[in-house]
Amino acid sequence: MIKSNRFAVGLVVLAVLVSLAAVACGDNADPASNQESTDVASARPTLSPPRPTSKPSPETQPSPTDVPSETATPTETATQSDSVEESQPVTDALLSGRSLDDTLAAKLVGLQGWINSEPFTLEEQRGNVVLIDFWTYTCINCIRTFPALRSWHAKYADQGLVILGVHAPEFEFEKIRENVVQAVLDNNLGWAIAQDNDHDTWRAFKNQFWPAKYLIDKDGYIRYTHFGEGSYAETEEKIQQLLAEAGASMTSIEVSDEFERYIDQQASASSDPYENQTRELYAGFNRNYNALAGGNTAPYVRQQEFYESPYQEIDYSDPGDHVNHFLYLEGLWVNGFEEVIHARETENYEDYVGIAFAAIEANVVVSVEDGETYEVRVTMDGGPLDSSQAGADIRFDDEGNSYILVDKSDLYHLVQLPEFGSHNLTLSSNSDKFSLFAYTFGSYLEPEDGG
């Protein structure tokens, strides 16, 4: 058993996390830069806490001697980041209209695999306004910002706005250029994209979050940052301000408020954290091991044998009575570094990953290798989904079974419910190629309900 004092602290942290779960990414951490115009606290409510960014190797961590118990509490906390160091002299700042806290943007370093553009530097963009968007293609929070980015690109590219999407991968398969190109095509991203596979530019900007936006003025200074979803109208107002400073006329272009979305207040309303929206769930050994060793976040997989060592083929037995915020394995699986991998071919979907979740929306990140497609059967509360519950990627066979066809390494939309609720979800496949990385969740109301 994990020491009880660890869980007592975890429970307190969890309670704080739940209260922040409806706040924009970055609100519960010191932002990665110190611009006066940064105001993440004024953002509209967004879905989830920041996605964790630190992935230390297990070799650097103490050996885990404890395993999660039924009293373990799930927590995720963001770490504080350093401040960007450079600032303009007082006279230059006053003459330019910048705050004394505005900082010169870091250089773009280590970028490769440019899409929709030839490589460029920020120095070459002086005179333009540059919006740097840190993203990765399986990040549901990033995906939800795409409509606003598409709108800004269409409205302001001819006015001097240059959007640069810095693709900083979370998983190894997100480093593959073909996968990123496909994601750009699938999501109709028409602006410059560059791969930051080694997170060099990420570190240069001292970034901490997906998604993160840095707005840079015509002289190369960061004038505004936003972390997470939301605050689209506020961000667009800053775009217009900086474009006007650069000489563009904004008088005929209106700021849009159509992209704001609102979460169901039930997602974080309960005093019992196990009844609130499910945190992001990671299946790989690395994230689970580090959570267990670090002690400030409850691990995601509940079975003890998972933690003995990575890349072990283990026959798991589901204990039943699933608790919200955790993963449960049944059957033969390999605990890979980033994912769990089904370790055998079966005939009757007897091996599965099970969770209890609370949300409106549920998604999963899964992968393929060597182009080999496979099906994953999706059941909820003991039966197939129906059309009123099915996410965008759900298919139905002739017998009414609900499933996804995994034909690329990506995020798949599984469940889209009419209202917030708690359910049991099971994913199973007969294929030994089934590789599961993470689940993500959401509790956004439909526009007609949410305003």
C-alpha cells in the first residue's frame, strides 16, 4: 500500500484541482512568461487542467515500493516555470507603447519538417505580428482551438498576421512527419507548421502547456500569452491591437465571440472528487511510474503487477468495481513506456481496458504500426453505444456492435452524451496490434444550452 500520508496530501491537492478543473490551462501555475498583458485568469471556463509535460526516464526515479490502493486520489499539478529574462529599457518601452514587462521573443531553434511554408526566423518576420501556437495533434484541448485559429488566419493573414504552429509532440508517433501532415490536412490547418520534435523551441520559450499561444509584435516582443482553451475574443482583440500598431486598418473587421464554449457546472460541482469530471488517463508505464514515485499524483493503472518493470507481458485480472479516474486491465497486456499493448490475438473480445468515467465526452489515443488496421469494440454500461451516445468516430456493424476502426495513430472520439453523467466504458480488440496511450474527457454543453 502507498503510505497513507501521501494520499492525505493527494486528497487535498485533488480538491484544489477539482475547483480549478473549469479554469483555463495555466491558471493554476505561474505562466511561462511575465508579460503585463497576459491575463489567463480572465479566460472563459475550459475543460481540463494543463496536460503534463515532464517525462523523466524511469531510470532517474526511485524504485517504487508501493502500489495504488482504493483510497488513492487522482491529482495532476502544473509546475511553476521560470520567467523570460529580457526586457526593453524604460525609454524604449514607453516610446513603443510596450509594458516594461514585455519580453523579447526567444529564437526559433531546432524546428524541422516545415509544412505550408518555407522555414523562417522571427527576425525575418519583423514588421508582421506573429502568433506562435504550441500544439500536438492528439491533444483534445489543442483541437478545440482550431476553429478560432482558422478564423484568425482567414481574417488577418493579409493584414500582417503570421501564425506559426509549433508542433511539440507528446508521444513518439507524433514525431513522424507523415502523421503530422495528415493531421494538418484532416483539420484544415492552412498556416505555417513546424515540427519541434526535440522540444528545443518549447524550452527556448520556457513553455509548459498544450495549447499555448504567444503573440509577438512587429518589433519581436511578446505582448500577450494565453495557455489552454478559451479567451478567443480577448486574444483576437490583442491581435487587432498589434496589427493596428503595425499600420493595418482594423476598422472594418469585427472581433468574433462565436468560439467560446461553456462546461456543464456538474463537471466540478461535487464535493466528492470521484464524482467530478475524469482527469486525463495515461496508460503507459512511464507516466504511471513517475506518478507513483513522485507521490503528488495518483497513478492511473490500479493493478499492482503493472509497476514491477516495463515491457512485461502480464496476464491481468480486472478486480471489478471500477473507480472514476483510473484504468483497469483484463487479459494479456504489455506495459509499454507510453502505452499498453494487447499481447495476443483473441476471438471473443475477452481482453479489455475498462474505466469508470464522469463526463459528457470521452476520447482515446491509439496507434497503428506498419499500416495494419484493426477494430476496437466500444461498450458502455455493459452494452454497445447507441446513436445518441456515439462520438464522431464510432461505427456500427450489422449486429449493432459499436466500434472504431483504427487506421492511423490518432485521437478517436468515442462518446458524446446529451448530458453530464457517470458511466463504465470498455475497449477491447481481438488484434495484438491494439495499443492504447491515453483517454481524454470533456463536459462542454451544446451551444444552444451553453450560450
